[in-house]
Amino acid sequence: MKRLLFTFAVLSTLFPLKAQETLTLEQCLLMGIENNLQLQTRRNDITKGKHNVTENRAKLLPQINAVGSFNDNFNPPVSVTDGSAYGNPYNVTKTLQYNASAGLQLQMPLYNQTLLTTLDITKMMDRINRLSYDKARNDLIEQITRMYYLAQSTAEQIAIIKDNIARLEELRDITVAFFDNGMAMDVDVKRVNINLENLQVQCDNAEAMLTQQTNMLKYVIDYPAEKPIALTAVNAASVEDIELTGLYESLPELQLLQQQSELANKQETMIRQGYLPSLSLTGNFTYSAFTDKFCNWFHSGPSNHWYNSSGLGITLRIPIFDGLEKRSKIRKAKLDAENARLAYNDALKGLHTQYLNATCDLMNSRRNFTKQLDNYRLAEEVYAVTADRYREGIASMTEVLQDEMQMSEAQNSYVTAHYNYRVTALSLLKLTGKLDSLLE
């Protein structure tokens, strides 16, 4: 015995047993918000939106570029001017073959309403990214909570099935003892064994389902797949009250549609502003040099002298005719704005309908749960009485098995009713804007 214990201790040291961690709903939600890969993508979109704002703001600042060029005019162009002042009808000037230039160029918008509106649109897109994140976060909280509730219900069903198996095993032992004493038939023993096998199959299926549910939960919260987890037990004999405060009209999905409507209006405004003139500041600081032979670049002389030129200017651009392109764009933008407005109104009415239906479902689910719980308790009492009568030799095996089947159905119905109530309550928490209460 001591050698066996020593061997077990050595194996435990070499191959430590994986501790099963029990995760509460709050822990799963916090892990999901922190680790979920899709939610991380939304956070990256928010960061990218900030960079887009900075990028468009930079277009309003001075733009300075260094430029340089070198040309080999192997067939130099000529210019012809009036040469009558010099005694010739025309004065022909031939350009030198090589020329180079280097300098700085400045450009800065002084007034461009389109650029200003573009910056406003970028800021609106940044707000839309934030609202998209909030919506994705709420959807993730709802998804994790539903999965957690479902796994808890499955675990509760497994516990009930195991209790039923223990009862039937006790009943089987009594039936075998009756059979050995000639007080029961062989078919009674077979009936009990058949029910035991059916319950064991149900238990195995439920355990496999629970494993799949926890694996999916671990995937959503980005928990290591190889680490086993357990969930907290649920008190299926009670339900929590939900405060009905009406639809929360500042839900992220509604704000998102509202922002999209404003974005469509802003895009129409930007297109109209394309008819406005724009004013920009320009400037240059340049050095240029010209020579007739390439070798002259490598020694000093008048042929490779660099000449400076610099200046500032203002450029005014006035749109006159664009082939009616802007008119078509404005008409399309109006339709986009109208569609966005209709989508918002439709979503608002739909959410109001969802809230009313969820309220009715909550009341109905609570009534069903109360009735199913009473039926379950009554079925347990009936089964206990019938089992006692069977032990006393008064009731038959058929009566016991019938009552056991009715009790199992009542158990499953009450667990399902409890799950339905919790899911409906979860929907109401989302519609009333109180999902964050699950994190407290």
C-alpha cells in the first residue's frame, strides 16, 4: 500500500492533474470583453478612425515638398520672338541641352469648404466606429450570457438525471431482492434495467452536449481550449424579478442608425459645397542651372551657374460646369439620407415591438415556470409515495415506472421553463439598456 501511494505521488509530480477552474458569469463576461478577437477588431477600427481624423486634419495644414529635376534635351527646343528691334524679322533662341533645378514648394488651402466638411465626416465616422464597438460589446455580452445560461441548464439536467439514476438503482436492488424471494417477476427487473439504460444514455448525451457548450464558451471568451472549466450552479427553483422601465432609446444600434442618417445629410452638404470657390496659397523657392555640355557640371564657370527664383501666390478655383455630375450625386445623396431616416424609424418601431413582446414573454415564462415547478414537486411527491408503496408490496412496478417517467418529464419541463425565463429576462435587460448590470 505504501509503495502504491509513493508511486501515485511521483506520477502526480511528473504529470500534475489539471485543476478545473470554476468561472462565474461575470468572469466570463470580463474575459470575453477583454479577449474576444472580433471585439479586438472593433477596437482597432476605433484606433484607425482616430488616425483618419488626423490624416484629414493634416490636409488643412501647409504642405511643403522638396523637388528636384534634371533634363537632357538631346533635341533642344527653340523659341521664336520678334527681332525687328535688332534688325531681324525674327529672333530665334535655342535652349541649352542640359538643365537642372532644385527647391521647395509650398501649398496651403486658405478656404476650402469641402475639406472642412470632409473633416467633419471623418469625425462622424469615428463616432460611428465607437457606436459599432458598443453594439458589438452588447451583442457579445448577450451571446456569452445565453451560452452560460444554456450550459448551466444542461448541468442542472445532468444532476437531475444522476439523481434519477440513483433512485432507479435503489429500486432495481429492491426489485432484485423481491425477485430472489419470489415476490417479483423477471420482467420487472428487465423493465428497471431498461429505464436505467435509457437514463444513462440521456446522461451521456447531456454530458457530451455540456462539453460542446463549454468548448464554444471558451472559444468566445478566448479561454485556453485545453484547460477544463466548470460553471457555477444555478438555483433553478427561483427566478429574479426584472424591472420594466420601457425601451431605452439610446441603444447603440439606434444611435448608430441616427449617426448614419446624419452622415448621409453631411455627404449631401459636401457635394453641394463643390460649387463653392476654393482659395489656396502657393509658394516656391528654386535654384536652376543650364549648360550646353555635360562635362561643364564638374567645374565652375558661367555655364553651370545656379539661378535663384522664389515667390508666393494665391490660386482661386471657381467651378463653372461639371457636366451635371454634382446634380446626379446630390440626388443620390438625398435618397441615401431618406433611406437612412426610414431605417432608423423602422428599427425604432421594431425595437418597441420587441420590448412589448418580450414583456409578454416574460410574464408567460414566469407563469409557465411556476406551474412547471409545482408540477415537478408534485411529481416527486407522487413518485416517492408510489416507491414507498412498491417497497411495501402494494404498488406494481408498472405504476412506479409510469410515475418515474412523469417525474422526468416534469423535471425537464421545469428546467426548460427556467432557462426560457432567464433568456427572456436577458432580452429585456438589453432592450432597457441594463446589460452592464450583469458585470456587477
